[in-house]
Amino acid sequence: MFTKSALVLGMVGAASAFTAPTMMLRSGAKATTMSAQSNAAKIAAAGAAISLVAAPAFAGDFDAGEKVFTANCAACHAGGQNSVVPDHTLQKDAIEKFLAGGFKESAVVTQVTNGKGAMPAFGGRLSDDDIANVATYVITQAEDGW
């Protein structure tokens, strides 16, 4: 499956493969040169920028994150709850309220890596990929309401 970015880059490449005649337009006293090729490339580049901004940046793998979560986090956070500090759950509203950095994967990565309060640090115990996967799992589950 192709990502949006790969598809847009493919369109840019396809647009640049065609050589179209250049048109000369006169606007007042100034002449402007336009080509279908340059316009297509500009449009594709703008589309790429928009798709990169609009698409969520989920870095990890949900299924792998679920396995890491079950093995390392579920003892305290089963079902998105918190058995140590009950109001600090993994529900979206609690993450927004209590997690430094808010409801973002990067904030979950920081929390899991460094720990805070009663939560131990998992940096050094889990790989960066495992932590990114857990962050994806937690944010997705919180978004879906666990």
C-alpha cells in the first residue's frame, strides 16, 4: 500500500516526465513564461504539503504496540485504566489533562521513556521502536474510547 506522500511524489515525477510547449503570456508590460510541466509540478508539490499537514503522524505499529502494552503496561493500565493513580487513566480527556505535551504520540513517548511520578521509565528497557509502537497503541485506543 502506498502512502499519500509516495503517491504525490509519484505524481510530481510523472508530471515532470512530460515536456509541454511553453506559453508566453503578456500581462501589462511584463511577459510571463508558463509551462504545463512547471505548473503540474507546483500543483503536485502543494498537494504534497497539504497531505503531509493533514495526515496524522502515527509513527508506530498498532499491533506491535498492543503486544508491548500487554507485556509491560497492562499490569497498571489494563483497559486504559490506572491502578496506581486512578484519575490518571489513559482515556483521552485524562491524557489531555495530565500528560505533559497533551494528547500526542510524542507526549506518550516522552512519558514512557522517562517515567514520571509512580510510573517507571522504560527507556533502556524497551527499544525506541517498542516505545513508539506503544504510543501509537495508546493514542489510538484512547481516541477509540478503549
